[in-house]
Amino acid sequence: MKIQLHEASKRFEYEWIFKNLSLQLKKGDSLAITGGNGSGKSTLLKCLSGAIPFSSGNITFESEGNLIPESEWYNYLSISAPYLELPEEFRLIELIDFHFKFKRPFKQVQPKELIEILYLDQHATKPVSQFSSGMKQRLKLGIALFSDVPLVLLDEPTSNLDKKGISWYTDLIKNFQNDRILVICSNEPREYEFCLQKLALEDFK
């Protein structure tokens, strides 16, 4: 898997969010996108996922030497972000079963095993609407990291997590990044200190 950005730029009306960003990511790379609140981190992540288009420049996804059509990018990535909603009417076990109808589970992890990894085993039959914000965040991170995809996108991954949850997140990344491309948007060093590459959005205004 390889992702290439060439002079990519994004603007909303007359405001440039970032300009002339060139970047290459390949298997095993980890990138932290940093910047203050409102700097455009989430916008860049959405552009990388194909959810919104760049205003200029281009981006390509490549697998085994073949270009991947933009309409198929979603098959190659997973994402966890504060603005993504969970289907809260589902019970936990139902939501995980539903998710893995669309994505293969990473390392063939089974739903029951994943629920234990998320330390939510006491809540398997509880509707997600009754979860605390921290429980929902662990669930978002879990289904993103345990989807068998070559690209994992995480936006503010430890938001709503307590001290135990932050430690759990760090261990999860350490054990399950597994040669994938990992992109983390954050202004909290604890969330990305292990990343090998860093990109400060203020440098591309």
C-alpha cells in the first residue's frame, strides 16, 4: 500500500486550510498531523479518506503497483474520529457483528475476544446509547484498529479516555499497528509520540 499527495491544497471559500502539501506514505509508516484547534487537521484527514475532495493537487492510492480508484478507497481504510457517529440503537455485540460484515477482522479476532480487549465484556448486550463517552471512544478505536485494512486514520484518539484508557490506547497501538500506515491527528503529544513522521499544518498555510 502506498499513498502519494502532490501539491495538495484545500480551501473553503476564500480561506486556505493548507496549501501545496506533498507527501508519501507506505506500509509501516506512522504520521502525526499536528496543529492547534481549528488548524485543519480533521479536514486533511477527511481529504485523505476521500470523504471530501482537495481543492487542487492530487492524491493517489496504490496497492501492489496498481492504482486504486477513488470509489474503492473505503475498502482500504478505517477511521476513528469524534465527529463519526455510532449506530446507538444497536447492542454492542450487534454493532460489532454488523461492522465486520463490511470489513474483515484483523488477525481473525472474534467479536467476543474484541469485546474483552475493549474491556467492555460486562456490556455486550447493552445498547450503545447507554455507553459513557469513554466507552464509545474505546469502541470507535477498537473497530478501527481491528479492521483488516492497510490504512488506519485516527483523529484525537484519546478524547474522552481516562488515565487507564490512555494507557490501553498506547498498548493497543504498540501491539496492533503491524506494518500498516497509521495517521494520527492530534495536538496532544501522548497520542502520537511513537509516530516516526510529523507534519505541522502551520507550515502549509
